[in-house]
Amino acid sequence: PICIARSVHVQVGAAPGDELRETAFVAECSLQTDGRYPAAAVCAVDLGQPDIRPDLQAQQEYTVIRGVRHMIGKSPEENPSLPPFEPEIWVRNWRIVAQHGLSFDLQLTEDQYAMVLSALRQVPDLKVAICHFASPWDRSSEGFRRWRKALRGFAELPNSVMKLSGLSMFTKTWEEPLFLEWATAALEIFGAERCMLGSNFPVDSLYTTYDQIFDAWRKLAGQCSAPEATALAGGTAAAFYRI
């Protein structure tokens, strides 16, 4: 399995410097396991600030770092408490991220799809991992239709990939048929070479187990050719995060 640590740093109200302390802890864990666990890390960086270069330089002192994340959206209820998305600032900072050879883990909600996609189109060199199925809070038939339409737009970004993870956050339960339906749709749009499996643990442990997730992964991979299954199970992640 590919093991990637993604920062869980709380961005609103957190103490300055927590992001770097998190990275130091993750790097020490990697060092103690000879780089196996985790094999790579995505760190928290505030991309809404005027100049992210000092933060990026400090984070890249740790060789385990492959990318950065900063949540644009979490849920319709929580979004008002987050800083507003300012395209001009984000585009400038995304360009710096790309120049540093780092990727970006994107978490957003449906109401933000259009403005974020428009901004990302201005940074075609940026490697973007769309997290948690792009947070589909509306799983009605109409919500599914809108989601697929939006995904086709994100798939047009030349360096984008999709993480098939975290669906239980939006259902508050584990529903294997629902996971397979949405994952199959994502595979049809992005292709297996641009999709990766993710557990989203420990968050999803509130609703499911590793065994249940692995069973669903096996069924999903069973729908694919051998090369596609290999990409889905680790090849895409290994290439994207340079493992």
C-alpha cells in the first residue's frame, strides 16, 4: 500500500507554527520507519496569505514533503467560518507552489466548483489532487448529475487526479453500493491512471472499517483491467506524490 500523510492541521484559530510542528512529527515517523510510513507527506500552508514563500521554504526543509493543502470548503454549514476564496491571491500562490515542485490537495464544496475551476485553469502546471470525491454533500439523482458535469470540467485540468475517498463523511454511514456507483462514475471521467484510492482514516473510522473499505476496493478493481487496477491501487498515487 502507498502511505501518504496529509496534514490534519486546523486552519482556523490554530496557533502559529503548528503546521511546521506537524510536519516535523510526520518526518520523524518516516525516519523511524526508513521512509516507509509515511512515504510522503502533504503539509498545511495558508494559501490565502499574501506571500507563502517563507512557509514553503520552511516546510521543504523536510524531504518527506510532496505537496500542500489548504481547505477552501468543508461543508455548506462550515464554509461561512472559513476565509473567503480570493482568486487573485490563490492563483499567485498556486503558481509559487508549482514553481517549488509541489502539488496541491484540493478540498472544496459544490457551491465553489465554478470559481475554483476558473482560477485553476490559470495555473495549468499545478498538480492538483481533488480530495474526497470533491465533497458531494448532495447525493440525490440531480446532485449526482451536477457532480458528474462538474467533474468533467476538473478532468480537463491537465495535471489533475481524483481521490476516491471520504464518501462516508457525507453519508454519515458506510454504503458500499453508493461508493461503487460514485467511484465508477469518477473512473469513467478521469480514467484509472488519474484516480487513486484513499481510506480517509481516522475520520471514516466513525462510519466504517478498513475491511469494509478494502472489500469495496477489490470490487472496484475487479471492474478494471490489470493495468488499470494497478494504477488505482497505487500507481497513480506513487507517480503523483513521487514515491
